[in-house]
Amino acid sequence: MTRYVLTLEDNAAFEPWREMARAALQRAIPPEALDWRIRGGERDLFGQITDDGDGLEALTALPVAKTVTLRASCIARLRDLLCHSDPGRFALAYRIAWRVQGNPHLLEVVTDADIARARIMVRQNREDCHKMASFLRFREEPVQQGERRRFLAWFEPQHHILERIAPFFSKRFTDMDWMILTPRGSIRWDGKELVCSPEPCEQPELDDGFGELWDTYYASTFNPARVRTKAMRREMPGRYWKNLPETRLIPQLVAGAEARVRTMAEQELQPAPAFHERLRAREQLPAEPMPDVAENLEDLAVQVRTCTACPLHCSATQAVVGEGPADARIMVVGEQPGDQEDLAGRPFVGPAGQLLHAALGEAGVDRGALYLTNAVKHFRFRLQGRRRIHQSPDAGHVAACRPWLEQEIALIRPKLIVSLGATALRALDGPGMAMSDVRGTSWTVGRGENAVRRLALAHPSWLLRLGEGALGESERQRFVEGLARLRDFPDQSGS
């Protein structure tokens, strides 16, 4: 049997192997007739097989015998497989491609020896990517004033994973220039272009002056009560330690862990954080009765800020009370405070409030003549990393805050109440009123001196979610037109 020698670089990407494998498959060359070699690798025992590439020329001189097709799933698996550093990966990949021609479902046979080996190698590649994402450390380099921040990192991957892991770093660190150097090549990002080079690199001197600060941070976050040395070595193998500055602290931190745990156990109990104290009080004590009706807005504000009628007070920074003239003829009711309102203690100061203020200006309405408030007085949110993501209040939160809203209406006695969004509409008119039925319309509630006009409009936060497209611009214009009706409302200023 004629044997053909096909030679590739050790760091060869998928495409060079694919071209050679396609040529061999089209000419029906069985796996045992191919010798896949790495350029510069060892010769055979008698020095008869060289790595000069003549095998590919001899192979392509043969006539094409058949058309070859591979499924996308098979190509993806082979691409992952060839990221491995095992010299036998080229032969294994070709053997799988050859066998798939007669058995399209071969990749699903996990007990097959070739498939089992390929799965192990792919898993090792993924583990190497995980380690690189976890243990790579960027060091900042000095730059001229006005230049983008520039960072440099060194890592020693076990396999050829740079092209596979590069998109992860470019998506995560888009706002700075950086370069990752490795013995297997490099990755560079300049804010616009991601470049992977197969040229091996030498380890540079890396010191950005933050080593001592990082050591202090790592030591302060080390938990001596949860020291599991076997798990630490399994998750962070020793081969990565030399490039991680904090690892030199681990031996002394582990050695002193037992003594630190004893010291912690001997300390007296400390008071729980205020959040937990408030939450525990809410769970263990009966609901407090609503305080007496306030005589003015100042007294009402004091009562609202101490409200514990629903669990939202446990996590919110503070209650946010209404703001505006005590004799305002128009009251605007929103849903609940947002992130910025919760921190500032004032209504409508965040992005939605800024949109509302701009729309009021376009409509010719004096913002200072309005009383602005919310149906719910505390901010409801969920944590996403460090961000507090808005969550709509439920019926229980609305019901708990309804007495506060009713007192605001009773003290101000507005002649027009504008509800922004569905939550405010339900708080004022009950669950039977649908926003889709009344948006943009007005009606009268009560009779005689107690008659109050009502107007339902969209909430500005909904307009923000629509964006700047045609629909968003159309709905924003509709919002401004709705607010313009406030300008023509009689006796707006209260004079």
C-alpha cells in the first residue's frame, strides 16, 4: 500500500488540515495510508519518512474518485478536536471523517474508541479555555495622555485555544487596548480589530505596581473557614501558580487558617446588617396599623419614610415621597421610584423622569406647577451583578401604598390627576380599568366640588424601552400631545 506523508505546523488551524483531508477523502485514501506529521517532529526509525510536503503533491496528482460532504455538526466537532496539542489529533480527525462517510451517526456512538478519545480531547480544550479565562491577569502599561488604556498579559495554555478563546476577551474588554502573549501565539485587540497570531512569544516582564494592593485584597477575601486544599489544587493546578501573584500567599494563609477560625469562633456575635434586622422585624412582628391621617404634606412625608407596610422597605434605600406645590391643580402619578430616585429620595430624577421633563417642556407645561408622586413609594428591584434591575410592583405593594396616595390626593385636592402607566391606573381606579382601553382619554370621577378629571398616559419608561425608531418617535409624539392637554387645563397654577 502506498503511503502518503502530510505535514502540518504544530499550531496549524483547522483550515490547512481541512484542505488536506478533503483531498484525501475525495481520492478515497484510507486512514492507514496516511502519515500525519508535525513539521520539525521526529522522523521514523529508519529516517525514510520526511516532512518536506511531497506526500501532498503525490496525493493531489491522483484522480478525484468521489464527492465528499460532512455535516456541520461533524465539522464543528473536528474543529474543536484540532485545538488540542496531541500530535495524533490530525490522524484521529481524519479517521473520524473517513468513518463518518459510511456511518453518518458515528458521532453519537459515545462507546466508540475514536469518539470517546475525541470527546476527552474536546473537553480538555474547553477546560483549558476556562482556565485561561479564570487565571489570566492583565497588567496596565503606561500610555500618553489622551490614549486608550493599554494592558498586557502572559498565559501558558496547554492547547491551541487562542482563536477559540479570543472572542471571549474581545467582548469582555472592549473599552481598552490589550495583548495576550503565550508560547503558542498571541491575541491583540485595539478596539476595532481582533488579531490572532500563531508566532510563539517570550514571557515579558510584567509589573504595573499593583501587586501589593492585589495581595492585600486577596488576603482580606480569603475565608479560613472554607479551606479545602484538594479542591483548590483541582480548580487551580500548580502549573498556573507561577503567573498568579496571589499564589505566594496561599501557603501562609492555609497554615494560619485554623488559628483564624478559632479566633472568629471566640468573638462575640455582631449585630446583623440593617437590611436583615428590618426583614426579620417584618417577618416576626404583626403588621403595624396605619398612622393617623396627616395634617399636611410634611407630616405625611415623615410617616411615609417610616412605612413598613410591605417588604419593599427592607431592601430599598428609602421611601420616595411626592414633590410639588401643596395647592397644585394637577397631580401626576407614576408607578414607583427607580434606581436613581431611590438613591436621591426624589421622584422622577432618573432617565424616565428626564424624558418626562423634556416632554413637558415641548408641551409648554410648567413642571414646577405639578405635584409628582408614585403609586408605590419604595423601589422594587432584582440584583444583576452590581446593577439593580427594575421590577414592577405587584398588587400587594400597590394596596399597601394606596393609603399614602389617598392622603396625598386629600391634602392637595387636585382637579386633574394624570396616571402614567398601568400600575398607576390600577392604583387609582382598581384592576378593572385596562390601560389599552383608556390611554390618551380623559374622564370625570365624582360630582360637584368633589369632581376630579382623570387622564391616562403611557409611562415614560415604556417610551425609553421603545428606543429611537419610528414606533418610539410616534409614541413619544403621542405622549407630548397628551401632556399638552395639561397646558390648557383651567387654573393650572392654582392661582
